[in-house]
Amino acid sequence: MIKILSSKQVSKADKATIENEGITSGELMERAGNACAEWIKERFDNTKPVIVIAGIGNNGGDALVVSRLLLASGYSVETYVARYSEKFSEDFQLNLDRLVKSGHEIQYVLEEAQFPGISSEALIVEGMFGSGLNRKVEGFSAHWIEQINSSLAEVVSIDVPSGMYADRMTPEDHPVIEATYTLTFQVPKLAFLLPQSIDQIGDWHVLPIDLDPAYIATAESSYYFLDSISEYASAFQREKFSHKGSFGHSLIMAGSYGSMGAAVMATQSAVRSGSGLVSAFCPKCGYEIMQSTVPEAMCMVDDYYEYLSDFPELTPYSAIGIGPGIGTEKKTRRMLKGMLTAYKKPVVLDADAINLLSQSGKSEDWLPKNSILTPHPGEFRRLFGETTDYYKRLELLRNRAKEWNVFILLKGAHSALATPQGEVYFNSTGNPGMATGGSGDVLTGLITGFLAQTQDPFVSALCGMYIHGLAGDIAAEFYGQQAMKATDIIESIGEAIVQAFNSDT
């Protein structure tokens, strides 16, 4: 798990590294530039012509280090300095002098007409502004960005794509580099994890440069990037003399006439999760369907044929997941309120359960503390309201998780799990092939099964989110993103659990 820091905090981490290691800022810049150069050399051989475009601050200094190191490795490099001011940073000047002394010709870009034509065969390495940018890019600088974006060349951005704000919403009219790759240092930038950045960041990578670990460990942050869950494997450990009663009893309340597939997938996923026992409660229309498709689960039925109007005795169940395919009938809404009021443990709510909450005033009063809600963006809007941008949506996510004392897992690329403490964990697994009907139902069953085993809603939601995405990645490798379906994710859960809990990375 990686802590996400603001640009100001990363700057403080730089200073702490310099002070505690007794190095100069120029030496730290050399470390960063070397990390970028090594990444480039691993992926592009020296037959690839390189165009380095540097600003005049420290981001430009990083780019000049890359230029010098690639030249030393036999690459053909053209270096341009975007001279939008006469004031150079100290470390930029240091690396500019090094390049000049090596005999390499530096070309200065002072106005629009001087910007070079860019071959589509070239690799552009740009470091014009970096994450410290706090103003709109205008004039010549905006024109340079537009020219780079209109070229057919691959682009590597250092730190962040130039023109992008790292910690707040970049206005839509801002010119921003559309990078093929973004190489950032030590920790991800918050902007990379939000939908606004999808067209600019490309394939992003975090490059370690050994920033001061003590500073990073103590720096305050509400945001984390979930790149591994191996540390939680012990929560699911199985002893030799364990039995099915040792791993909880899951109840899936799901389905209605015409939507029994959702109930089937949620129940199948709960079975795959390792829950010791799984029961399904569905309307009468689903009895034969459930018995024939999920023989491992026990099935109970409602008095109503087409939808849920009541709930069973809840005492036997370690965890309950409710919502997939249940519809929004009035009797179903009354049932949901009654069940949530009667059950005192955390509940997993998805799909129509969330839609029913959005139709009811003060629905947060019904929810058992530490329950887990798993809305997609549309359900999130219906429940909590519209926001004007993704940062405001993120803040709303955090605030509602704290106010309602629940976990909210907002699904999407880099799904975000908000905790009652106001922390947000962004997921690293998953792919666009999972944007298919039933994928959310699979997640509901998986988290419910994990909750039955651990009785820990944080671990269950966090591990469920990660393994669900990893199972999707495994399925995509076999079927391709376009052809995969939700049941392929279920079939990949076992391999995902093995990989996730046996990985040290």
C-alpha cells in the first residue's frame, strides 16, 4: 500500500531526504533523472530518436539529466529549452551547464515560430512544468503543448503531464500534455486516480528514488493506493481442524422476476469467497433457478412470487449482502428498512438496495454501523447528489462515509473505498472489460463472503475490491476485455485469491 502525498508534501520529502542523507538537491535531481533514463532505456533501444523538451524549473532540470544520460548511452537526442522566463532554477542551471560542457547543442525556444517540427518516429521526453504548477498555461507555453499533442510521436512526461494540476481539478480549458507514459516519483499523484486525467496521463509508473521513509511514514494523508493485500492474508488463514462453521454463514438477499441472474452471480461469488456456508433468499420465482445453478448454496424463498417482501430470521447469519436485482417495489423498500433495523451487524448493500435508500428520507438512520455500500457512479449520484467535478465528488465520498459511519466503495476505474475515518483507498486492479452487466453482483457476493469469514468490514471491503479487480484481470488475459463476462470473473476468483495472498509485491 502506498501513501498518496500532495505536491507540497513531496517537496518536503525532497528536503527531508537532502537533509537526512547529507546530499545536495542536485544529487537528488540526478537520482530522479537517472530513474527516468533507466526506465526509457529498458523500453526503447538507442535507435529511437529522442526529443527532450525542458522547462526552466526543477522539472526541466530532471529532463536535462535524462538528456545527458541518454546521450551517454548512445541515443540520438535533441534538447530544447522552453524559455518562458529569464529566471532559471539553480538545479536547472547546474544541469544546463553540464550539458553545454559536454558539447551537446541546446536549442532555445523563445516564441511559437521557433518550436521544432516533431517526427512521428521520435520519442518526446517532456519536463516543462511538473507538479508544482499553480497557474493556467498560456501564450507560447500553451502553443508548445498543442504542438506536442498534435504530433504522432510517443510522449513521456516527467512527474506529471505539463499543464496538469496534481492535487486539484485542472480546468477543462487548460492545455495539458497528452502523454503516452507518465513517470512520477516515489508516490502516485492524486490526479492520476480520477477520471479527469484519463486522456493525459497515459500509462503511468511510480519510480522509486529513495525519498526519506521516515518523513513519508509520518506525513498525514487521507489517500492511499492499494497495490497489494498480502498483509491481510492472515485474516483468511485456515487451520487444519477448521470446519465449515469456522468460516461464517453468508446470506445473499437478491433477485426478482426477470433479474434472477443477479442473485445467481452474487451467490456463486459468495461461495467462491470461501464462506463456510452460503444461503440465498429470493422470491419464489427463483427457487428452481437457484437450486440448479448454485447447488452449493441453501435456498429460501419469499412468500411473493416476483419480488422480495420480507426477510428470514437473521440470527444464523454472519454476514448479509442485499440488493442485486431486487427491484424497487414498495414492499421491497419496507422489507429493506425492516431488515436493516433488525440486523445489528454490518450489511453489504448494492444496486437496488442503494436505489431504495435514495428514495427514502433519513435512510442513513437505518444502516448498521460499518455497513458497506458499493454504488456505481449513477447510484452514488442518486443517493448523495450531484457534484461539479471529480475532486468535489471525492470530498463528498469522504464526508458521507464519515457522517453515515459506513464504508462506501465507489466503483469504477481505480475504485475508491472510503472509510468512516475519512480515508480513501484507490484500487490498482481491474480493467475496462469489467464494465459489463453482473460485475457488481459478483463484488457484492465476494465482499459478503469475506465479511462472513473475518467479521472485519474494512478488510472485507478492501480485499474484496482488490481481488474482484484481479479476478477481472485474470479473466481478461484469457478471454480479452471485449469478450469477458461477469461469470468469467467468478471463475477467476480462486486464482486471484492465490495470487493476492501469496504475493510479497
